[in-house]
Amino acid sequence: MSQVETQAVGYELIETPSANNKVAALWMQNPPVNALSKSVRVGLIEHLNAAIADESVDVIVISSKQNLFSGGADISEFSGGDLEPNLPVVLDVIENSPKPVVAVLNGPAFGGGLEVALSCHYRVTFASNKVGLPEVNLGILPGAGGTQRLPRLAGVQQALDMIVSGRPVAAKKLPGVFDVVVDSPETLLSSALAFCEKVVAEGSKVRKTCDVQIDVSTAPKELFAQYRKGLATQARGFFAPERCIQAVEASVELPFAEGLVREGELFMECMRSKEARAQQHFFFAERAASHVKDFDKETPVRDIKTVGIIGAGTMGGGIAMNFANAGIPVIMLELKQEALDKGLALIRKNYENSAKKGKLTAEQVEDRMALLTGSTEYAALSDVDLVIEAVFEKMSVKQEVFKALDAVCKPGAILASNTSTLDIDEIGEATKRPEDVIGLHFFSPANVMKLLEVVKTSKTSPEVIKTAMKMAKKINKVAVLVGVCFGFVGNRMIEGYGREANRMMLEGGTPEHIDKVIYDFGLPMGPFTMGDMAGQDIGAFVRESRREFIKHDPTYCILADKLVEQGRVGLKAGKGVYLYEAGNRKPIPDPSVLELAKQVAADLGVAQRDISDQEIIERIIFPMINEGALILEEGIAAKSSDIDVIYVYGYGFPVYRGGPMQYADEIGLKTVYDAMCKYRDELGEHGKNWFEPAPLLKKLAEQGKRFADL
């Protein structure tokens, strides 16, 4: 056995079990995810050529020294890295090797990593290993032959599913792709070497994927038409999915070489699209959110072994499920046993529904429920490491809770509030340990939504901040660290969204028109539908708590307030801005709401008129961006990309626009600034009240810069 090491790819000569054959093993070793960086691509070509030239080598194996085969392309190279030799060149060398090349997938293979394996002549892995082509999530498509090779091995339908969805698939479900699938990774190498011996014994056949003929009867025109139809709603607004379909179509309709050319053309179309820029921005934004300046490597982290949750309602129960899912015991506190029993029963029902859908086994349901216990006494929380209150959104109530927690919780326990708007500094003042107080703002439904706003107060210790950020990962949340202000980042920005929608209805816009424009822009639903689903009374409660800040504007959400006064609180009442039929969530326009708007507008002297789609977008989306600029100036958010993560994961802002701040950067901050000035000057008192551009927006627009430049 001999071994040669380079920085990114190792070379080792190994004998097969019978010692009759020599295998050249190329080990990719580019931590942390074996990205196919330039050094890996160069190393693969060099060692492939060396193995081909070495007469003693019978078979070439490509595998990995990391815990995964390869995570794919080095995304950082997309913005100006040295791409030569590019990946297709490497795969061409592999596929055209005169000696058999066997990919031994010792762990997951994604994107370019799977494309490397597809270009090999044989593939070996273990049953539960996951492989996939997730490029669509970056707004692009597999650009190194993946759209041409995967249909030849996996079949056209399977390839479409994998490429268009980007979802990984277990190797055991891909019999056409893998030649050997062993039960466990422990036997992988010995099985792979035995297979290499078999390949030599059978004549060292080189089996090129490009030579495989697709059975066109398995991919009639109707298949693609049906696929597009089924994808219409799911892929709305995205650019890449349709190009993925076109690339797979090319694998059926064109010879391999021409199919590769077509794939390359479609890849470049995607790369040049604003959607790809947005999705790649978001990819990095999500990862950057965990990099904060409030702690360092030396900052200790507290152990979170047991969690207390105050409130067993919808939110408290959802929060509890996150910890139970991660194997962390939870003690739930309610003042009345009836409320506690009801909350635990609802959690069980949620888990059992998941089991019915095949997402959990009956045993897993019981295991998770066993982690959840309840109490009606604060003393039960004396030994928890973290306690999260999820009680009524009122300062006096929350302060009483925190006083009680301060009295019973052990030293070092983290005291967290799930408040969505209230001043956590003020909540912390109710305790003798404000350095241990932090905000953990979960989004509803808390067991589903990925976002967690971690809200630091002026006194929260670095240790508590670091613990909260690490804990978020453990419960599978994307944490974004923010500061204290009304509504923090997400709810502070959304305030203008609802305000302008209500104001435009007063000015003559219809709810269904405004909702349609915002839905077509890419959000899951428009502002009026959202208000009805959440409950118009929730918004009214928040407005009432802020009355002193908005009393200068007599038109402020006045229609929403009047609807609530009439009992029209939304879906739960069968009527809000829209009407709803029993058991049906579909909004039905109600002419009486427009009559009310007309009457109130006349009383307030607001002229009604037609409102264009463009004005709806500018007046609903641009004030959010402007508020984001103020948030950045105030240091409530550390970077604009953090705001984007909050809005994509917390509010359904379309990822193909990258978030509100990336969207502003894409269309140009001068465009946003000019529109803000226009509405400030054209909308009278309303414009003066709400459309004054943020100083940071003005400054960046004048300098021709972006939020991303900060």
C-alpha cells in the first residue's frame, strides 16, 4: 500500500481482497463539506491521469475522507472565483477514463458531488445514504451534466422529481443509479473493493453514463405537461424550476452532447436571473445570521437540559414540541389543571396527526409525550435551565410572571419571554437578574415556523446570548439576534404593511385587488386575508396598546377598528374584511365593507380613486424597507441580511426576491427613495406622517450604494 497526499485530494494504492488487483483510491478531503473547489478539481484530474498512466492500477475509486462524499460546488466561487478547470472538464476526464472508475459514496452527495458520482462508471453506497441535486434552491440547475445523466440512470420521472424539487433521496430508492447498496457504512469499503475485483474479473468494462439510452416511451410529452401543471402553484415566481424541466426534456429529445450544450445554456439563463441572485444572497444570509459580535469563542455556554414553559395554549404548546422533538424534557406550567390538561391533549393530537401522515411512529409519539410533564405550581420550575413564558401580551401580566420566576428559579437559569412586541428591558426589571433575561420570539405555529428572533436587552449577558443562539440550532430553528424596540424587527416592519393596506381601502382600493397584487408579488397571502386569518381583534389589541403613538392620524386603520367593533374579527367569526362560509377558508368579497369605506372616507375628507398595481406594491412594500433602514441605523438589526432572514422565514417574503432589503438592493435604493418622497409629497398629512425617507436610505440612494454595502 502506498499513499500520496495533496491538500484537497489524496491518492492511495490499495489491493483488492484476493490481492490480485490494485485499486487507485482518490480521497477527497476538503473540509468541512468537501466542496468541489479549484484545489479538488485540479487534484482529481492530476490523480486520475496518474492512475490511468500507472500500468499496475486496474480500477480507480473516487471517495472521501470526510463524513460526506461531497456537498457540491464551492458557492463562493460563483462571484468571481477561478473556475478553471471547471467541473464539466473534470467529469469528462472521469467518464472517458479507459479504466473503470467506481464512485464509493461514504456519505451524502449533493449537487456537483452527485454529478461526480453520475459521471463514474459504477456507484457503490449504503442504503440510508442521501443524495440529491439541490441547485434549484440557489436559483440555478445542475450545470455539470446532472440533468442529462440522472434521467439516464434513475429514469425521467425520478430525475424530474429530484432536480425540480431539490429534495434528497435515499440510495435504496435509486436502484438504477447504484450498482451496489450495502446495509451499513461499516461494510462499505470492503464491499466496494470486492466489487472492484468483480469488475476486473468480468473484463474491466467501462460503462459510460452518456451511452445509456433513455426509453422515450417512459417520457411522453404529456409527462412534462402534467408535471408543469402540478408545479404551477408551488413554483410560482421562481425562475429555475421551469428551466430544470426544459433541461430534463433535452435529455429525452437530444443526443447527450447536444443535451449538455442545452443544459449549459439554461444554466447561464438561471445564473443571470435576479431570482438566482436573490436565492444565493439568502443562502449566505441564513448562514451569516449566526455570526454575531456579542460573544466570542471563549464565551461559555450554559447547559440546557430541562426547559420550563409558562402557558400551555397554542403558542406554549408549540414551543414545548420543539424541545420534545429535540429530546429535551419540558415542564409546562398553567395556573389551572383544566388548561394544562387541554394543552397537553392538543400536543398529543398534533403528534398523532403527524403519525397518521407517516411522519412519526407510534413509539416516537409516546417518547415525545413522555418528555412533557405539567404542573400548576411555580415551584416545579426550581431546577429548569431555561424557562420561556408564553402568556397574555400585557406588560403587567408578564412582569408578575417574571417576579415569580425570579423567586423560584435556580441561579444561572435563563428567563425568556416569547413577547412579540413588548419591551423586554422593562420585563427584565421585574427580576434581580436582568443579565439572565432574553427574548425568544417564536413565530406561530411555533412547532412549524423556522424563525426565532432572539432579542437581547441592554443587560443580557454574552453567555446567555450565545446559549440562546446555540439552543436555537438544537431545536432546528434559524436564530436572528436583534435588539429591543416595539415589535423588534419583524412586527415593527409589518406595521406599515397593514397600515397602508387599510389606508388604500379608504382611498378606493378594494381588498381583493390589494390582496391579489401582494399575492402576485410573491407573499403567501395579502394583508386583508392575513388579518382575517390571524384575527382582526389581535391587530386591534396591538393598536390600542400603541394609541398614544398613532393618535395624530385619525385615519390609522380606522376601517379595521370599525370592523372589529361590529364583531367582524375574521375567519373565526365567519366575517372580517371578507365573508367566510362554514368550514371554508376561502375569502368572499363583501360589498358592505366597501360601502363602509366609502362612508368613512367621506366623513374624513379622503378622496376615493383608482389605485394601480404599482402603487399598491410601492405603498405596502417600500415603507417596510424604509423601516428596515431605520432599524439598521438604530442598531436593532446588525446587518440588512438579518432582516431578510426574518422576513423570508417569519413572514413568507418570497425567497426568490431574497427578502425586503435584497429586493430594495435589486431594484435600486434610489427607486425606493424617490417613491417615498413622491408619496410623502402627494398624500397630504398621511404622506407627511408616514413616508419620510429614513436618513440611511437617503444617504445610500445618493451615494449609489446598497444595504449590502454596509
